[in-house]
Amino acid sequence: MLEKQLADSVRGTGEEDQQGEPAEYWWNNLGRNSGSYCLIDSGWDVGDTSQGTLQLRYIQDQTVKVEAENGPIHIPAVRAYVEEVRAEDGQVLHQWAGPLPTDLADAKNQLEVPWVRSKDTMLPEPQLDAQLKRLRQDYSWLQRTRSRNYGSGLKFDLCALVYPSELTFGETGLGWCFVMVFGHAHGFEPKKNKAPKSLRITALPVFRAGPGDIGWRVPAVAFLKDKRILVVGVGAVGAPVAIELARNGCRTLDLVEHDILEPGNTIRWPLGAAAWGQRKADALQAFLARQYPATEVRSHSHFIGIAAQALSDPGDDDILDSLIRDADLVIDGSASHGVTTLLDDRCRSVAVPLISLSATPTLEGGTVVRHVRESGCPNCLLHAWHKHEIEPPPGQDAGDEALTQPAGCSERTFTGADYDLQELSLQAVRLAIDTLSGKADDGSVVQTLSFVDDERARRPPRWRVDSLPKHPDCRGGH
């Protein structure tokens, strides 16, 4: 069997897995665990250009200790992105257009790196020093490298290789490799009458992070990159919604929330102790800006329904009207019928769909509801529940004894865990995706969650879906 498979591998015969074999995987493996990388864009095409320079922006984090075959070594920790791809004559072929981590976007270090293009796929050889020496002989352009300091008496330099590579099965594109030489400065500039210091060679892992690379794994949400969503209330159910929308590439998120994160809140809020004492909207905005830079996040500290304390303070109209008018969708995580009704009224006036989500006081269930113009409103849902036309979620009618007031807290709250609340948050995101993509029905809909059976015994979550037409007893302004 091995003899046959080896023969097929050499001759390119026999059956092959439907999987591409990108050469950069083998180069990247050389620099694993170093914390280093260089970002490129899969959409770049250098045409017939055979060589040029790359303008890199980078952050230098001194060194990282890595276990090697002959013992531990200290490798320069370099995080970089290709700001510009240039031809030999200086013509700019491509500029960076993808998202960047906050610290890398502010990087001040610049480095010009020579690149050459090979007509053949390149793989790392066991003797990297001999391979690099041969490449510099074959491509004299690579000798234009310039070394940089990365510690006391230590330097590194970089050159880039561009070559054909199988990116997906049967599809060839550009592979990228950044070869790094590093070691003592005397290895780059030998002292007269002294033996030169030995240098080491590795590769900076290549990460693909262009606009088309981010979201490649979930093409169904690509349309989110053009959407603006307003999330009102980023507490235990609203904050996870905002995180998922940013994770999936929503272009703009507006967050409206007045509350401050107290230590007791963190048991069912996605950020932990580092955010204590901060406004939830501000803490979430900072977190999303760091982790999902492709999404613009704006926080608005506002308590809906509270009168302005000064003439200069914005009221509900000042905050909500413009945000709702510019939004493609509004998501209400306030768990307040009054707020939901207010938002529904504003959303109907400009034909913006509204999704509200809340848990029952006992956390035995909850609802995710979409309201659209010319269909059922929040008060229609109350009528449908009252007349048992739609079964309410378990625990909906629980009394005040289902609530608790933590020490020092001015309001009572429900008891329950984040791992249950997230069922509601995730379903709200699914409904948002369906609504914005046009895959959902046009009318209002009620999705009811239950964690208990008819005997109130705990069971895995179960959902029920009901349409929500206008109710004949509702006198709302549909």
C-alpha cells in the first residue's frame, strides 16, 4: 500500500483528497509559537511584475523563547502588515485595506523589504542557510535587505518570496513567504580578523487578513459588512448580541446603555473584572474595537425614559430618532415593555424592523420577537398572550417572589445564569441575520423558548414559533 501511494504521489496519479496544499503552511510551521506574523491580502495580484519592494509596518516585542532541535533559542517577536506592495520602479501595486488590531494600526516602525517572484512553488529545505544563499545568487534583488535592531547587539532582516501555490483544491494563487535572518550584529557586519557570528534563519508566519479573507469561513453573513444595527440595552442578553454581530462583520454598531458594570454583574455579562466600574457601552465598545476592528462601534450613554437633568442633556428623541432612522435594524435588549413599545413606535414610523428579546423572571423561558410595520406590535403580543392565542413562555406570570435584590443594588433582578440567557441572545442574532438577508417571512413573529416541560422539570431548550398579526383588540398606532 505504501509503495503504491508513494508512486501515486511522485507521479501525480491515483485519487487525491479534495483539499488544497498551500506551500505557506510549511513556511509558517518554521515560525510557530514565536508570536510573530505578517498580514497579507489574498486579493493581491502582482501581474507580470517579477520583483519589487514591500513597505511593512511592524511592532517589535523584543524576543520570544522557542524550543528548537538543539535547545531553546530567542527569536525576534515581530508583528507586521504589508502597507504597500511596490514594483521595482516604485509604482504602488496594492495598499492595505483590511482591518488591523488597534496596536498594529498605530505601529510607527517601518521596514522596506525586497520581494521576488518565482515561477515555481517554493518549499523550505532542511538546510535553510544553503537555500537562502542560493536564492540570493539566483535573485540578486534579495541582497537589498537592510538589518534592524531588536535588542542589545542583536539584529534581523527580512526578504519576501512570492510563488504559485495551491490555495484551494485545483486552484492556484499567490503564496507568500517572509524569510527572517537574525542573530548577533557581528553576524551581519563581521569584525576584521574575527570569525563572523553565526546567524539563524526562520520564517514569519503569513496570515491572510484582507477584506475578502475576513469572513471567508461564513459566506452567509457577508451582507452584514454593509449594515448598521442599533442595539438598545447591552446587559446580559444585549451584550452577547453585539459581540456576535461584530464577530460576523457588521459594518456599524450603535450601543445605547446607561448602566455601569458592577462586580456582581460579571457572572452573566461577557466581560470580566477588567471592566468593573466602567459604563457597559464604553467597555464593550473598547473590547470590540480591539477584537473586531472591521466593525465601527459607537457607544451612547443614555437612560431611556429618564427626563434630561439639564437643558443641555439629550432626551430620548435626540438620541433615538437619528439612530433609528439611519439603522437597518434595531435590537432591544432592555427587557422593558415600556422601552420596547417606545422603540416599536419609532421604528414603525421609518419602516425599520425591531427585534426584542427577554427572559422570564424565573428564567424558565423567554422570547425573541420581531416587529415590523403593518404587522403585530408589542401590545398585540400582550393581547395574544392574554387570550391564549399564543402560549406565553414559562414563568411569564411569576410574581415578585421570583425576583431578588442583591446587596447594594437599587433594583430587584431575576436569578439565572448566562449559559441560559445566551440561548436568547444567539437566537436573536439568527433572527437578525434572517431578517436582514431577506430569508425570513415579512410579518411579525414570536419565537418562544422553554427550559421546562409541562411538569416544570428541567429539559434541553425547545423553541416554538408563532406569527404575530395585528390583534383586533389592540388600539396601537399600527
